[in-house]
Amino acid sequence: MICSKEAVTDIAASLGVTAKVSTPTWADHVYSCNYVYAQGTIKLSVKELASQSAVAALYNQDAQTLGRRPDAIAFGQGAFITTNGSVIVRKDNKVLEIDVSGIPQKFGTPPQTRDNVALSIAATVMSCWTGA
């Protein structure tokens, strides 16, 4: 879903710029791809876990490792913005990461902050995620 043609089209519409998307990979229960732009790269990944407790553990580990801003985010079954503006969302037995650390502080047309770019992508992905 994060690397599908529909997602690529919808994300381009929300950011005002089009990406070249890398061939998706599946390794260690992680599905991922890179959205490559002239100004930088956004990495999207979804990790599939065996249980809700494993999801909670990874989500909490990400909050500690990546840093968690206090903003309240209403996506999935919990979400947060990291200190670099990336977004982590947990839903069902999966954790979505939208890593915007590879783009400038202002990105898109019109320019948006990194965290707004990540939130826009999260909203786009979650709108297609059944039961989101």
C-alpha cells in the first residue's frame, strides 16, 4: 500500500511534487520503499509484527530511540512525531514509519515543514488502510 501506484499518486498530490519510487523490498517482516525527489529522499516502511504486545514494544522503543514530541496525533491506534519531524503510526499488527530526515526543513509545492510533510503522508496512507 505505501509503495503502490495509488499511494505514489496521492502523495504527489498532497506534496505538490512527484517522486521516483524505488522498487519495494520485503525483509525481516518490513515492507519499504524510498520516495526519491530532486531535493532529497523520504523513506516509508511498514513492519509487521506477531502480536499487539510486540507492536507496543516497537512503538515505545521507537519513541525512545527517535525521540517523541508531545503533539497529539490521531492516526491508527497511536501515533507520534519524532524530534526530526518523522511520523510513527501503529495500526493492527503493524508499525508505519515515515522518515523525512532526508529532505530539507521546507519541502514541497507550496513548501511545508518536515513534520507537515510526514503528517500529510500519514493521512494519505491511513485513508487507504482498511479500518483506519
